[in-house]
Amino acid sequence: MRNLKLFERFKSTQIHAFTSSSQDSPSTSTTNGSSPRLNFLRHHPKSTSKSFSRSLLPHGFPTTDLLEPPLDSYLKPIDLVESLSNLYRRIESSSENTSMLYLEQYTVLCSLGDAKLLRKCLLNARRYAVDVPCKVVLSAWLRFERREHELVGVESMDCNGFAIECPKSSLCRGCDLNLVNERCNCCEEEDEIKAVDEFSGLDEDSDFSFCVGLEKAKCVRSRIAALSRPFEAMLYGSFKESRASEVDFSENGVSVEAMVALNIYSRLKRVDLFRVETVFELLGLASKFCCDELKSACESRLASSVTDLDKALTFVEYALEERTELLLSACLQVFLRELPQSLHNNRVMRFFCSSEAKEGLAFLGSECLFMLYYFLSQVGMEERLTTEVMLVLLERTREFAHTNWQKAVALHQMGCVLFERKDYKAAQFHFRLASSLGHVYSLAGVSRTEYKQGKRYSAYKLMNYLISKHKPHGWMYQERSLYNVGEAEKVKDLETATELDPTLTFPYKYRAVMKFERKQVKEAFEEVDRVIQFKLTPDVLELRAWLFLAVGDRESCLRDIRAVLSLEPKYVVFGGRMRDDLVEALTTQCSEVDCWVKLYGRWSAVDDVGSLGVVHQMLQNDPSKNFLRFRQSLFLLRLNCQGAAMRCLRMALNMAASEAERLVYEGWLLYDMSYVDEALAKAEKAISIQRSFEAFFLKAYVLADKNLDPDESSCVAQVLEEALKCPSDGLRKGQALNNLGSVYIDCGMLDQAETAYKNALEIKHTRAHQGLARVYFLKNQRKEACEEMTKLIEKAFSKAAAYEKRSEYCEREKAKEDLDMATTLDPLRTYPYRYRAAVLMDDQREAEAVEELSKAIAFRPELQTLHLRAAFHEATGKLSLAAQDCEAALCLDPNHTETLHLYSRSKDQASSIDNTIVGFD
């Protein structure tokens, strides 16, 4: 359910960003000659006639000359499979800092944008963290990833109930590998009744006193001496204090209250009885007289008292001065758990950016400090900071980096920030440094900065060199297309980029604008629709809205604008220069009946973007209808926009009108974090308060996810049947009936499943055609199954999944046609690649089978595809390649049983061959 992309922040993707200025555009001076370099220099941007559109679009007209792809700010390994394979071997060998290895894995996997994988990396990094400062950073990072700061009523230092993120457990030294799903008991009420003998030490008679001025603190000599060797030497050694009944401590800078506290601590071993100011004095005394136990107790007491930003800012200076790791970690924890707000706090940023703090923090060690500043800089990227503060944070990250990947990510991101600041020379310098450390993608930044400085031919040559030296990647051709002179060459490069990596949205946008400039309106829409079918982003939707507006289709334009604002509420549509009539239309009230009719129409047409637009309009009409925010999150999940979906769910939780409603939304959020048992508990508690459709639906969904045996699946069916008895609208009833049909199939109850699917179809739940087709197929009615899927294809706006599913019920040739169509509509679906590869393997065309899988792995290296290619390599005797693919797959999921068996088998075969060769020798 999670696909939040963390590092897509310095991407000028909005249409309103397509404005040029003299300092941004490369120079195009004209010279004589016929060399390629001179041809580049002769090139002038062409002008196009768009008078009819300009009258409709006062906000500006995007042109192909001003379109640019974004520079990704994360690391992009030139061979991701090899990088993952190498990481897996290093993690398994445990010869390095395991926590840092998982952070490296996080950095490498950022390019995939899979939030679930990224969270798993951070969880593992936190599990293996030993040092308290590292644990503090990683716990705060996990909290930030969940966007808990967006929840109303949740304070930064609150514990969410899980030990791995608990602020108190982060301050405990040591490593606990079982921490991931462990519940935290810090919130349980402590027993306030103290045992009688707990204060019995105070009854012991004093035998000497510490004097501070005229005041005295009576103590027990033996107990004070036991605190440290210096005290023992002073009170029992050859010093005069050993024979004195009163020891003058007036010159030691401590109060009599501190000395009284020292006496009490020596007897009771407790510091929680004293004021914070007194504990500070005790800490200084402990440092001066080497009282390690007392120092540790004071640090713990002070660390537990750092609960807000003001206290943290007060205590941090003392912690630096006294070099107290625990207290400093507690202060850092407050700063980090307040992110992203603390990034905008001048006092906090002055601390992190000051040279004094840099020197004072040094005792924590470079690894902890790299982790600290790396986290801060990533949050800064999220917040789109391009300020001096951001540059300092990245510079600190670079300074504390030791390995090549650490240096490369800091330098590359520094280049991205400087590029956004239009400091192209400095950006180029940092991109070059990053590339010298092996990060090839940073050369795209070098070429872009060359281009921005008017050196178009130099940029072109650099990309040519990359393409000739390395295995081609889509981004290489995309980048080179910017520097091509002729349009034909530009288009050819963009076609190649799409073929190699269909996830790149820029080629689709460029072709759409180019075709619109040529008055090929239908083709322009087709180009945008191609990418919207499988990758929904605000900038692409904005472009289609712009196209609709240009051709006078205002309703479709408004629908897409509403969908954009559902994805990213703060998105500045059309550069903030939207026409007044559009603004008025967006805020105009629509009758509730008309909205529901529209929603049912879009839902039955399997048009999730249209449904999203209607729900946004309904929320504008009546923001108090909180259930619509939950529906909004469901539509966003269907569109694979998990980050936006979770944001809507958090907003629904914030505005929940009842305890039962709040529990349901909390349950979904817990389920999103893979806390299945906790989500189930929330559902059951919600049902105990109020029997509602949503509570039962959540319970059924979670139970089904627990992989129950077919015999146990009947309880899921019962829960869904209970849900259907509760009031709800047709949309949700249709989903419940559809899910019920699936559960009936798992239980072998095909007739009941058929009835459930038909009931769902009666209330316009079009997706039920797919379930009904499965029932027919299991009843050996293949023809009827195929016809049912054909009905879904005819009705659905989004058809890729339907084509893929119909292929299972067709003959081989027809199945291949359907899967080819599924790939055309949604190239991110990997099943068609696997199917075609299996067919090629059956036909003994091994090289072509491997190549088919490699196409998908190049832009989406998922577990099943890597596993299948590994099996093909094993079958053809390429055992080293088989092992590498297994290692890459296990880096994504180290517990995948089939891959573990294949990996073990491949290594055994390779070892057997090696032994045979040695025997022959």
C-alpha cells in the first residue's frame, strides 16, 4: 500500500516552470562552418504558431523548446542488479557495520520508489543500530516516513506503541534484533507505591560532613568513598580529608543542595528525587570525581526530562560542553522528531549549521554524524529547500562521509540543489566529483550544466560517450535528446528512452506537446493518455488539463485539475495563473444527487481518475463528509498513488467524528505499516463500539491478509456478510460483494461465489466481471470466462489488467496478443514479460527468453522476475549469473523460500564444478 517517493523534490515538472530566461537558456550564436560542433552552434529554437490557443491560455503555452526532464536527486546505480547482489553478500557476511549497510540499501533502492521496501531497510538499520545517537536518528527517520507529524493530537515525543520507534527505547544502549514487532510498555502506568525498605538507607548514621560555606551536608564516609576511586583516595587515603570530620567543598562550585543530593544518591542510588538543576550539578561533580555510575544515572535522568524543543535547546549546549552522549542524543531526538518543522526553526538550524556544533558533535563519531546529517538533508530535499542552510547540511553530510556511496549521494544532491539555485558552475563541480566516485548518473548533471552554460555540443558529446561506454539506459537517451539539433534525432532518442524505460514521463510529455504544436490534437491526447494509464503524476495530469482547455473541453479540464489537487493539494496549477472562470467553476457548488450520479458513472466505467475528480468536488461541496476522504484514499490506492492515499487517510483520521470511525482509520494506517495484528485489534474494538460496514470490512481485509487456510477462510466470509448487513452505499457494497466472491472461491463454494459476483454486477460493480470469469474457468467453462473478461474490457476505461487476466482463459496465440496489449497499455506489469519469456524458454529460445525478462528488470527489478531469470540462467549453465540474480532478489526479500533454494542449488552446482576442475588438474 506504500509507494511514497521520497526524493523527487528538485524536479521542475510543472508546466508553469517551462519559462525561459536569458541566463537559463544555452547560447546559440551563429557561426560559419560545417562541423558537427558548428551545426550545434547554428541551431536556433524554432517558433510555432499558437494564436488560437494563447487566447484561451493566459497562463502560458508550454513548448517543446522549453521542456526539460527533471534531474533525479537520488543515486541511480548503472547496474542495479549487480549493486543489490553485492549488498546482499556484504550484509550476509556481517563483516561491516550492518546498520550502515541497510542504510546503503535504502539509498540504492530509493530509485525504485517503493516505500514498503524503503521502510523495511530503515527498520533493519534501526534493528542493528548499537550506538544511541544512531538509534535516535533512525527511529526519528521511521517516524518521519510515516508522516506522523501530520496527525492532529500526536506530539513529537509520543510513543506509537512500538518499541522500535519509541523515543525512550532509542535512548537505551545495545542492539535488539527482535525489536521490529515488539510492543512498547513505556506507556504503562508505573506503580507509584514504593516499598518501605526503599528509603531504609537514609537511617544510617552520618560520620562526616561536606561544608559549603556555612551550610553542611551530612554523609556516610564509606558510601561516598564507594562512588569512585578519587573519593576513596580523598576519604581513606593519605589526604587530610581522611581524618577530618568536615570537608570543605566551598571551592568546588557546587551548592549544598547538590551535596545533600550526593549523600542521598550514595545511600539510595536514585537521582529521580531531585530537581533538574540539582541533577546538572551532580553530573558536573560526577565528571570531576570520575563517578561513572552517578554520571550515567544523571545522564539518564536529564535525558528523560528533555521532552520539548525549548528544553532541548537549553540542555544541548551543556551536553556538548560535558560531552555527555546520552543527554546530547536526547536533545537531538527532540530536534529530529520535530521534523520537518524544526528545519524552519532558526535556533535549531543555527545549532546544526554552526562550526561550534560541528566540533562539539565530533565525539559521536563520523558514522553517527553522517547518518544525522544525511537524514536532515533528505528531509530538506522533501521540503524542497534550496537555501544556504540546505547547502550547509549537505556539506556536513559530505564531510562526515567515509565510503564512496556516502560521498557520492552528498555530492550529487549538492549538485541538484545548486542546479536549482542556478549556480551551474558550482553544480557542475559537484556532479563531476560524484561521477568520479563511480556514480555515472551524475554525468547527466554535468551535461545539463554544460547545456545551461551554452555548451550544447559538449553536453551532447558527453552523453554520446556514456551511451557508447555503458549498457544503454533510458535516462541516457532522454538526456541526449535535449542536445540533439534535429527534431527527428530528438524524437528517435525519446522513443529509445521509452523503450528502455517506460517509467520516464518526459518523453510522453514532449511528444504530446510536439504533436499539439503540429495540430495533431488526437495524437497528442493519446500520448498523454498512454502514460496516465500506468503512472499518474500531477505534472502529466496538468498537461492533459491544459490540452483539454486548449481544445475547449472545460469539464474534462476541471476533472483533471481536481485530480491533480487530490494528488497534491498544494500543487500550483498553471503556474498560479488560472483563468477566473476556471477558478469560479472549481469552487461552484454542485448538487449532491448529480455528484453521486457522476461518481457511479465513473466507478462503473472503471475510471479512477474521473472518480477522484468527482470525490474532490463532493468534498468541496461539503468538507464535513469525512467518509469521502477515506473513499478518496481508496481511489488513490487503485491508481498506485500510495503516498497521496495515506495523506488522505491521515486527514480522515484527523477529522474523525467518533471513536469508532477513528479506530477504523487507525487500523488502516497500522495495516499499511504491516502491523496486521494491531490493525485487527482496532477493527474489533471499533465493532464493539459500533457495528459499521467499514469496521467489518477492515476486519475481513486484515483476516484475509493473514493467509488463513481454506478451512479458516469461512470466517472471512462471515465477516463480509456482517458488513453487508450494515448501511453503506452501492460502491462499497459492490466491493464487499466482490471480495466475498473471492473468499467463496477460496473455500470452494463456486455457486455462492457466482451469486456474489452477479449481485455486485447488478449494482454496477464492473470489476466483478473478472471474478465471475474466474468462477466460470474453475467450472471448466473457459469460453464463458473469456466472454466475461471481454465484457470488462469493453466497459472499463483502464483495460490493462483485464487484458492480462483474459490471457489466462485464451488459447496460446490469443493469450500472447492480450499480453502484448497489456504491455502496451501498462508496461509496468511484469507478468506478461514472464509469460512471454516462459513461452520462449519452452521453444528452446533461451537467449530471447532471458532478454525478455531483462527488459522488465532494467526498469523494474522485482522479486519474481529476478527469480525466473535466475532459474533460466541455472538451466543454461550460467551459474554465476543465476547466483547474482538470486542475491539481488534476496536483497529485496531475504526470506523468499524458492529463491533461497535456487540460490543454494546454484552455489552447490558451481562448487561441484570447481571441485571437478580441481580434480582434473
